[in-house]
Amino acid sequence: MGCGCLVALFAVISPRLAIFAVWLFSDRMSVVYDSFWLPFLGFLFLPWTTLAYAAVWEPGGPTGLGVALVVFAFAIDLMSFFGAGRSRTYYYAQQSQPPPGGYPPATPPPSY
């Protein structure tokens, strides 16, 4: 793949943009994945994992440091999903008006 720096730049901007660039400029996605559906679902739901797996894939599957990179990318995908949900919940909690009488007092965390 002769455009590695360009793909790395796209990955910094957006992993989905990098997946699109890899699909457009090389045959790496068709070599790594046998069907259309798995990379498409990865594009929608796990873009960092899909991109990392395509980057470290070799015949026989990823090994060693490649597996660690795929696991790290999966953790990044999970953090982006859960972080977005938590941020959205916090945002809407800040936007809503307090109920009449105010919020109930917060209970302190249990001491162990």
C-alpha cells in the first residue's frame, strides 16, 4: 500500500475516513475480509477495530503485537460508545429543569 501516510492522516481525523481510503486506494480490505458484510458492520459499529485488524492482518491471522493492537482498538471503540452515552446523559441532565421542590439530597458513597 503506497499511501500509508495519507491513511494515517485520515485515521487521525476519522477511522471511518481511513477505512474508506484503504478500500478506495488498495485491495487490502478485500484481501483481509472474505465478505462485504463484516467490514461494513465494522465500519458502522467498530471502526478502530476494523482498521487495526486490516493493518495487522497477515496470512494465518494477526499474532503477537498485532493481537494487542486489535484489542487496544476494540477498547477504544468501547470507550467511544460508552463515553458518548455518558456525555449525552450529562448534557441532558444539565439542560433539564430541576423538579419542583428540587432534587433529593445525594447519598454519600458507602465506606468500606
